[in-house]
Amino acid sequence: MADYYLAPLGEVLRGAHPAGINARGVPAFQLTPAGRFALDAGAMKPEDARSLGTLSTEEPTPASALPEAPPAAQVRRWLKQAWVIRSEVVVTPRVEVRTERAYRAVAPAPASPRGPGGRALRRDEIHRWLVGRGAVSAAEVRAEFASLGSHLRTLVDEGSVITEEREVIRDPFFGEAVTRDTRPTLNAEQRTATTRVLACDGFAGFLLHGVTGSGKTEVYLHVIEAALADGKGALVLVPEIALTPQLVRRFRARLGDAIAVLHSGLSDGARFDQWRRLRRGEVKVAIGARSAVFAPIADLGVIVVDEEHDGSFKQGDGVRYNARDMALVRGQRAGAVVILGSATPSLETTRNAQAEKLTRLALHERPTGGVLPRVEIVDQRAEVYPEDGACFLSQPVRTALAETIARGEQAIVFLNRRGFSSFMLCTSCGDVIECDRCAISMTYHKGRAHLRCHYCDATRATPSRCPGCAVEALQPMGRGTERVEETLAELFPKARIARLDRDTGGGRKLTEMLRDVREGRVDILVGTQMVTKGHDFPNVTLVCALDADAGLNFPDFRAAERTFQLLTQVAGRAGRRTRPGRVLIQTYDPSQPCLEACRGHDYAKFATVELAERKAAAYPPYAHAAVIRVEGRNAAAVASAAEGVAGLLRQAGAGREGTMLRGPAPAVLERLRGKTRWALLLTAPARAPLRRLLTVIVDEREKQPAEPRVIIDIDPYDLL
């Protein structure tokens, strides 16, 4: 991985371990003799003395231990005066093994009562209960005996019971109980797919291309059960934690609780526990998001990448790996079968199947008896604006929602934009409130009464006046899931409405929300792309996609592919049982080819058209690509460095052997997290010439100062 992605080996190794267990270096300061003299002589400003008075001349002190974080200018003054030495200290891991005290009976219980008058003593009852139970926690004893008093301590003192520390595994299932199920009978297509996978001896790669609701998970389960029966382990990767609870529930219902769960919705401690259980071989199945590709599973027999098309499998910072691709590499090294499953495969995967690098297995039917939902395109150009001003909810959508609720069925309303409104506009001067660190407008979150940047996560209180002209003329513009939820609550006051996005979903709360939807305690679920992925809600018969155009207008060659995938996936949540499903997609441009393909559930048509366009433009999957980003705080230095990178690439042969260099140019998001960004896109028909050019950049980068920073992103998914 380090070699392929041109990343430091140490960074890859750190990512392979659970968060919180690696010792890490943090900035530190050590007081010099000159600093001690100035401090004792009172020759410092009060703010300097307040901070430096906590430092030692003997050893470095972590910067986090200072009374307050010193501004950069203050630190520069300390260094210029030679008052401090700046260094680094190693901080120990944040997570540890959790233990609890347990009690074990080591002597037989008294045969006869020892109390006055032949009465049984309470401690003898406890002793008798402990015999033969092994190590039992105090909490378990307390649950059995209402009052313990000093009885346990007395038993320990007399030597009848001993204490020991017992490891406690933190619950990754958030206390949710699951009823075991029975294996259903596979339909003909599922049997064929399962048989072909199980016939393999050693590594083989498969694309399981099944329509939404076609039973791909059941194929996964049958293959994994066979691997476990053969003494092998299994790894299941899912794109996001939103999908994890449902998949974990399905696997627990079939395989029991001998499953490790690895995703960011768990605490660092819980993930550490799961990692250790796998490492010790106590469990042989791991389910998790992107980083679970590193899970320490011995004798790996099968790897599943569910929703393999999802961009969440691509790491966006640090080591920019793609977990789907690494799953194939790991499967090849381990001699394991790898199954890539999707209703809307990535065009790279489809191309690999066409080239017979992967074996394609097709599932065309829904085994539950449901049929694919009817998809209708709502042309918003022809719609009459409603009197309440909520033009983002067309009349067909409102009518369909009312009818669905009246029938006692459920609906999903999809808008891939969180918050209340997209931006805050001053109607007096026309200014839009932007993030101070990013070249992007801040999103208004009404419930929290603040503005938030969805790129750097900076927040600020919502001002009453325009920061530019000081006029009270700020208006929230656009809409997000929060505003949709509020509007629907006004239109349907009796409906039970829930919202699923990154502001509301995570950990136990996510598990409970999905359970409420599944068990019918929610009528309308409003959400971002978190509602599109893999959820199986039996009573959902209506899906409304409010803004199909948003994703199509991104300056990215994958824009149409992402839009088709999102809309097809969210459409697939409707009508997954016997009741027919219906999907409404709102758009101002119904002639878009990807929308026509969505209407007909025609992946083959979409892929044919899109692949032809990619081939003509020499874009992936017909070319290998890398983005070189240059970023730093000095805009002029960044522009100069980007031009220098381009010159170096041209000098090294960019433009020959079919390679093509686009740029340099300011990135679409030119300023992000306080840094100016420029980008270059390098493509080549083969990996060898691409790698030769990138190696030149790596070699040169090591000779240059840390700023501006040059970042190489192999097989990029984000061109912004």
C-alpha cells in the first residue's frame, strides 16, 4: 500500500492499528536558562510569564499543558528571545484494556449453617451460589443478592473466595438484542451465484451485480457460513456506519454474537476491544467501514465489499487508499475469495468485469416477491409554485406523501444537503457569509442557531446583522434536510417525522433511529445519502428525491455516475416487499441521460453511454489518474510551486507515451482550512509512465520545505 500510494510506510502502519493505541508525538516546549533568568527577573510580559512559568528547564512539557494555547506570534517571540526550545514529546496511548474485579470460590461452601441457633449466614448463601460459577463480577452478585454488605470482603479475608481482575469487552451492539433467524431457501439466481463462488479454490474476484433488494446479503451469508465451516475467517466492508447496524443485525441473527464490529461510531476503547478479539482468534468475522480492511483476521477465506461503488471507500486524507482495491489485493495475498457487491457498480469495476478481471454474477429479481418501483420524473419547470413558498416540495410530491401516510405506509424524502439552508444572504448588499478558512459559504443550522462550514467544521453564532454592511437584512437561502423536516412537519402535523444525516445519526442514536423506522414508528424519514445505502424497510413504499440536479452540476467527470448511483440506490428503498413502490425525482432538466436511465432502472444503458464518453476523453477507467495538489498559507508561493511541479513533469516527459497533464490551476475549492490550493491532473493509459512521472515529484518533494505542501492522490475520487 505504501509503495502503490507513494505514502510513508509509518503512516500506513499507523492506519492499520485501531485509533488510540499508537504512541504519538505532540509539540512541546522546554525552558532555557535564559528563559529562567528572564522569568525570575520579571523581564517578561505577564502573558509570557503566565505560560512559561509552568515550564521546566529539565525536560520538555507538552504544549497542551500550558494554561492557554499560545498564538503563533507569541511562540515566535519566545524562540527569538531564546527563552524556550521547541521539541516534541511522546504521549502514551489513549485507550487501555478495561477490567473489573471478579470473585471466584476456591473452597467448598459450608455443609451446615454456621449462624447462631443454626441459622444460615448471608455470606454462606453467597458462597454457595459462587461455587462452580467461575469468576463472577460484583455486579452479577449484586443482581442476585439485594444486599451484599461486607459479606464478599469477609469471604475473601477468610480465604474461601479470591478476587481477580477480569477483562471487560465493551459492547459494540449498543445493547440491542437480536432474534436468531433461519436460513431461507435461495432462489435460482442466488444459488447459481453462491455455487460459483464456493467452487473457487484460492483467490478469485467477483462482481455480484444485483438490483436493489435482490438478496445480495443472503449470498454473502451463505458464502461466509461455508468459509466458517471450513475453519476460515471472513471480512465484510461497508461504506458508512449508517449501513453497519442493519448489516450487523442480519449477521448476528444468522451467526450469533461472535462478530467483531469496526467503525467510527464506536468509541476508541470499543474498537480496541474488537481488534484484540480478532487478533486473539476469539472471533473470525469482522464487519466494518473502510479501515476494517486492516482487520487482523487469520486464515481469511472470504472478503465482501458491499456497495463497492461508494466513494466512502476512498480515504480523503493521510494515506489516500481505496479500501475496495486494497480488499482485492488482500484477497489475492491471502488466497481468499473477494465479492464486490452493488446494484450500481462503479464504472471501474464494470470495466474490469468486461475485461474478465472479475467474474460477473447477476441477480435480476427480488426474492421477497417485490418488483422494482415505478420511477416518475417531476419536471419542476412546469410546476406551479405553492403559496407557502416551499417550492422544493412540488405538488406531486406533497400529494404522494399524503396518500402514502393515509395508507399507513412509510416514505423517504432524500436531499443530499444537511442543515437548514445552504447559505446566508444579505438582501441589502448581496454578500454571502463565507467561512474564514475556506472559500465556501457557511451552512445555516437553525436548531443549533449557528453557521457551520461543512469542510473544516468551523462554527459561528448566527449574526443579526450583515458583517459587511451592518444592516439587519440576512436571509437563509436554499434548503437542507433540517428545513425539509420543518416544512413537512407543518404540512403533515400528525405525521411522525425523523431526520437522518451527519447531524443526527451516530452510534446508539443511529441504531435506535433505524429501529424506529423499521418497526413503523416513523412515517417520513428525511435524510441525506445516509438513507440511500442498503437499508431494508419493509413498509417504505414511496421515495421522493428533491434535487436531482445538485450532483449533476459538480465540476467532476464522475458527476453523472454519482448521481445515477445515488438516485438508483435511494429508489431501491421503495417497494421491497409485496406492496408496490413509487419514486418521484424532481429536476429542472429531465432530459439528462442519467435520469432517463434511472427511470428505466437501466444500468446497462447508463454504463454504455458513460463509458463511451470516458473513453473519448481519456478518463478512468480507460486511463490511470493521479491528482497532484499543492497547498499552503502563502497564495503566491502555492501558485509558484504548482507551476514548478508542472514544469518538472513536462521536463520529465509529461505529454509523451500517452500521458496527459491538465493544469496547474486553482482548485475548485481554492481555499480550504486556511490554505490556498492548486491542482494538476495527470493521466496515462498505463501505470508505468504515470508512476515514473510521479516518482520524480516524490524525489523532488523530499528536497523542498514542508510548505507549500505537495500531495499526490493516486486513483482520485475527489477533484474539488
